[in-house]
Amino acid sequence: MWKSLEILGIEYGVHEEGQRPKNLVEFINACSMLQRLYLDNNKDGFRPEFGVGNFEKMYQNLQSLLSIKATLYLTPDFSATLDEIPNTKPAFALNATNIDSDPINSDQRQTVISLFRFNPNAFRHLKSFSLATDKHFEIFDFVLWKLLCPLGVSLKRLKLNANQDNGIYISGDNVDLLIDDILDSCPALKRLGFRGRAFLIKPNPTTEDLKLQQYGLQTLSLYRCTEFAKVLNYISLRCKRLRDMTLNNLWVLGFRCKNPGDLLIDMSYTLLNTLEIGIVEYSTSSKQTGRDDAVSLILLSQPNDPRLSDENKERKKTEIDPKSPLLASHHIYWLYTYEYEQITCRTGKKTIVLSEEKVDIILKYYQNVRLNTTSPNFKDDSSYDGYE
């Protein structure tokens, strides 16, 4: 009865985690006329464990198989085992595969990539490629950048289904992201989120480069990454529609120093509607050499915007000394990030809004800095090739 099946769909429920699907594979292999196979876990989180041996048996028994769509857990030794059987004959009948697997670690991922790089014929017959994800994806799992491009595969049809045509979130612990590359490639992008190592721009952009088209970016969210002050200025200049920004656990390098005591991040073209700040720290250095010189104070200021009422302007002008360049800014809040010890004896960081009394102390401090120091000369080396 089963040998005549051409289409088989199996929906499985919760079983013991990691259990090898021996009976499942035996049943599938018994359907020798099978052309299309679907394995679905009904979104309950369980994935049957498949190894190279399981696929090898299916390959030997299902010579008519045209397509596979399956949600699986690939065994930890999948890459190493695959390396031991390099002479498997191509399955020319198979023209569509869709394997949804749990993530593999970076070592396994690199091994798989290396195997295909040393086998230039691996994708010789590949004509279309479809990557389905939501707006979140790990950048190192984006195989086009790490696998298909170096192989020079001649794709005729390419589809990235991210369910978000104007918004994307990119995450990866060791990722450096060039913001100008992303914006040039996706000029209609409205929402961008990034969690990674460094948020950068290309080295030494020219004045003409900065005068190019305006981007439509409206929302920017940065998490757990290092950023150069120069990048914020670039975003302000090229993304004048930016209205919402989130900065959480951000380390900003390469201040521009205009006056004694004035550490300036220039986003003069930006008028935000909302700004969400978690943990933000600064360094006058343009190299990531440690956080001993961290500046943990943030002054949120507001430019002279004609949309502000005259009454509001006058009120803000009387709050601070108009003779001081930095303090003449119409300030909104002083924020302070500090480290504290948790109950578990681990340290954490927290950002608070300072009270007016504490702000007065800070204002006096900066006034004293202006009287007693000279302007330091910081080298701005905050482009891509200045990051270490």
C-alpha cells in the first residue's frame, strides 16, 4: 500500500527531545515511489533528529523524490560526517529542498561553508534560491554572503522573504555593519535595528558623497555595539527624516572637541520625536582600547527650532549660562550611567535622570574645566579602517 504513495505529509507532536526518528525514517524509506515529502512539527518546538545517515538511506531508497520540505534538528556531528562521504552521486531528480533546522554553532557553520567552497560543483545546477525569515536574522546565517557569493553561482531567481519590505533587524556578536552600504542598497528602508560589534561608515567619505540622496530612514535602534561619533553625524546629515531612535548598551568613540570641556556629538540635522536611552558611554579615543576613559554623562539638548514657542525658548535660556558654548544649549535632561553590584555579586549598569541639585554641581564642574584647562587635540580616526 505505502509503496505506491507519491506525496507524503507527516505532522508530528511532542516526543522525547533528541530522540532519533528510526521508525519515521524506515516508514519514509518504504514509500519507494515517493516524489514529494513534507515533515511538519506543527510549531510545537519539537524537531526530530536527523543525521547524514538518515539522508543517505533516503537517497538510496527514494530515487523518484523531487522535493523535500522538513523541520528538523540536524545532529551535532552532521558536518563532520558529511565530510567523510564526499563521493555521493548527485540526486539529479531532486529539484527543490527546504530544510528548516535549529541553528548550529559557529564552528559547525564554518565547516559546512568550507566543504562547499572546496567543492565548486556543489551548486552547479542551482538556478533559484529562496530564503524565508522574519525581520530578524543572524547575519552569519545569511548564506548568500558567506557561501554562494564566493562560489560565483549564476542564480536566475533570487528571493528574500523577510515579511518586512521597509524594516530589518541585523544581529551578530562579531558583526561590523557599514551603515552607508545598507542605506545605499535599501534606499526605501524606514526601520533599521542592529546588534553587533561595530556600527561604521566607509573610510573618508567625501563632501560630494555626503551631499548625495537623502535616505528615508525613520527609526534607528542600536543595541550592544560600538559606534563612532562620526557615524551619528553622517546619519543626521543623510537621514533627515529620522524621528525615533533607541540607544541601548552603546559605546561611542571619537568625540569632537570644540572647546575646553565640550565633548560634542553632532546630530544637528536631526529633530527626534522619541529617544529611548538605555546604557550609553563615551570615549574621547577613536580606538577601542578599553573603557578606563569612559564618560558616563549625557546632556540631551534641543536646537533653536522655530517650532518652539517664544515662551519656551525664553524659559530655557534662563536655565543656563548663555556665555558658555556648551551650556548655552537648551538642555532637556542630564543622564548618568553608573555601575552597581547586584545581589548575585555580579555588576550591572543603570542610567538615571539627574535631579536639578546634581545638575548644578555638573554645571559648576564644567565651568571650572573651562577656566583651568586647555583644549585637548583629539585625532578623529572614526571611519571603518580606524576601528581595531
